[in-house]
Amino acid sequence: MSSPIAATAETEETGTGRIVAVLAFAGITVALMQTLIIPLVPQLPALVNASAANTAWAITATLLAGAVAVPVTGRLGDMVGKRRMLLVSLALLVAGSVVGALANSLVPLVVGRALQGLAAGVIPLGISVMRDVLPRHKLPGSIALMSASLGVGGALGLPAAAIIAEYADWHFLFWTAAALGALVAVAVVVVVPESTVRTGGTFDIGGALTLSVALVTLLLGISKGSDWGWSSASILGLLLVSVLAFAAWIVWELRTPQPLVDLRVSLRRQVLFTNAASIMLGFAMFALSLVLPQILQLPAATGVGLGQSILVAGLVMAPSGLIMMAVAPVSSRITTTRGPKITLMAGAATVAVGYLLGIVMMGAVWQLIVVSLVIGAGIGLAYGAMPALIMSAVPASETAAANSFNTLMRSLGTSFASAVAGVVLASMTVSFGSTAVPSEAAFRITMAIAAGAAILSVVLASFLPRHQDGENEASEVVGGAVTDRATEPVE
């Protein structure tokens, strides 16, 4: 017969597991939105009666909305409640999915995709909730699992969306997304408790507006550079506005008493170098999604491609998402025993090895599966360490804002990868009939650049301070709640 103490511990263990499972499921659901529409891209012009250039806004709108939403929802989460903002984000995802499901023309489709993009803050919010409500000994593994959900959702979303798009009406994709979002929202309400750690105060509207202008103009310039011409007045104008807006934002944030992002905290060595390494890893992660599907789907007659369908391409990518989740316990173990710095460096180094293998292993489907598995394992290790590094350097009251800013840095890295890879793949081509397709050298160079980004991430991570046993948090868990141990986090 078990003792009351053992029964209580078992109950708490079960409750903790449910919270982690629900938050990870929320992360996977939101990550699915990133790849939801990719199988439809070639068919979109006919489906919504618009040009290919205009239908590209269905992807761009999600990117721009997510960039704006992540820092804003993070700060609001610290102010008014992380669980509350988590539910708001999920409500926007459901609303966007319903709008997309009802769309038969381009404008409502773009509006729906933008609303879906506004849910991008779910993963950093979920990580922040974990810090506030979970026992401390559960944090490393839970955070690693939540971080991995980004890659899991992205990798599994492509084959799932391809299957739905092939065998059902395309609107069913959005109805499925709406149902998943609603299910997650209900689960959050039932299972996830609200954190009591809040900053209060007033929202930094000026900072939000200037950062939004800076991000939208930067990402729009990067995403449309190849289409509009990198030297065109439109692109140069967007990039100039972005630089000026970033400068104005920095000045504003340093002067306002309650900034959207505390730049003084962000300039601390641990936060600064973690964010810099995050940009490089975001770059490396997204390069995989740009290279492998093209190699798999290009006709074999090109001398480069393997002539596979988009469904096969998705199935090849799916194991990388599964291994990200599988290595979450490994990431947690390394973080606990050696510290998150070592975990980040090991993950980034593994990603670099994966791309170096890809340079010489791109001639068969099984080879690309091996490459994606190695890169996925590295991403899983590294992504699990980043929130731990961030949270060990910021007060508990700024957790959501700091995690959201780190997520934003990764998103910038993916955008840079899209731009750089787009230039390389478009400028190094071979003729195939009447069309030009990327050459074998273009793919090898793109993977070499991604490997270089991962190696640079290792170098940046080496400047992080070394902590014993992965512990340097400025907080401790008492009865499931987090209380500050020091006013200023130890660096």
C-alpha cells in the first residue's frame, strides 16, 4: 500500500507530464502552420485565380505577422499572464484557419494566413509557462521537448499536408488546422495553470511600432529581393527604412522605463551570444528545407534530382522531426551534467557534420535521409539548450519577452537562409529543356554555407560563460512557483 507522500508525488508527476504534453502539442500545432500551405504553392494560382507572384503573399504574410507577433505577445505574456496570451494566440490561429477554410480568392486566404502567423509566439510562451509552473528538476527535459516541437511540427507538417492536399479538397487543410487549434486551446484551459509571475506596468507601444516597422521592412526586403531585384529602388528603400527603424527602436528602448525588449539585459554576454548563435542555427536549420525537397523532386534527367513526388519528399523530411523529439532527453542530460553551453556547441557541431555529409551524399534517397537525421539531431540538441541559456540570464518576470526575442532571432536566421540560398540556387543553374534548374554545385555550395553557419554558431557559443552542472538560474522553484533569488541574474 503506497504512502500518502508517494501518492502525492505520483499525482504531481502526472500533472507535470500533462502540462508538458499539452504545451508540446501546442508547439507542434503552431509549427504545422509553417508548412501547411507548401504542397499547395504550385496549384495556388489556379485555385484562387491569381498570379504566382501574388499568391506568394500567402507565405510572406505568415512570415511578417509572426515576426511582429512574437515580441509583442512575449511582452504581454510577462505583463498580463503567459497562459492568457497563449490562449489569445491559439484563438488567432483558429480564426485564421477558419478564414482560410472559407476562402476562395487570394485576399481572404492572405488574411487567414496572416492571422495564423500571429500565433507564432506560442512556443516561447509555452517555454516561459514551464519555467513558472514546473518543478525545477523537470525543466531541462521539458524545455528541450518544447523547443523540439518547432522542428517536429515543421517536419511532420509537409507529408501530412501533402497527403491531405492530394486526397481531399484544399480547404480541408485549414479545417484540420482549425480543429487542432481548438483542441489545443481546450487542453490548455483544462490542464495548464496560469503563472503568477507578472511584471504589470504599461505596454511599450512606441517600441512595438518601431520594431514592427523595422522587422516588416527587413523581412519584406529579404523575401522579395529575388523577385523585385536586389538593386531595385523598392528593395533598397525597404532596407533603408529597416535600418532607420532599428536605430530609432534602439534609442527608444534605451530611454523608455518599461521597454518591449530590455536591451541592457539583451547585451549581457550570455544573452547576446545565445541570440547571435540562434541566428546562425536558424539559418542552418532552414537551409535543409530549401535544399532537400528540391533535390528529391527534380527530375532524374537533370542529373541532380531523384524524381520523387512531394509526398516522398515530405516522408524523407519527417524523420528529422522525429529525431528532434527523440534527442530531447539527451539534450536535457547534457544540459544537466555539463551545462547548456556544451549542449549548444555539440548540437551546432552535429548540424555542421550533417551538412558536410550532405555535400558528398546526395545521390540516393537513403543518403538524404541520413543527412536529414544527423542535422535534425543537431538541431534538437541545440534548440533545447537555447531557452535554458536565456532563462538563466534574465529575471523570471522577463522570461516570455526574452524567450520571444530569442525565437525572433531564429526566425531572422531562417529568412536570411531563404535569401542567400535563393540567390545561390538561382544564379548557378543548368538547362533542362526550356527551363533552368539549380546545378549540383549550387546545392553543394548552399550546404557548405549552411555548414559554415553552424560552425560559426559553435564559435559564438564558445564565448558563453561556463556554468557548473548547467545551473545558473536566478530563480528557484518553491512548491511549483518560481521566486527570484536575486535582483540581477548572475552572468
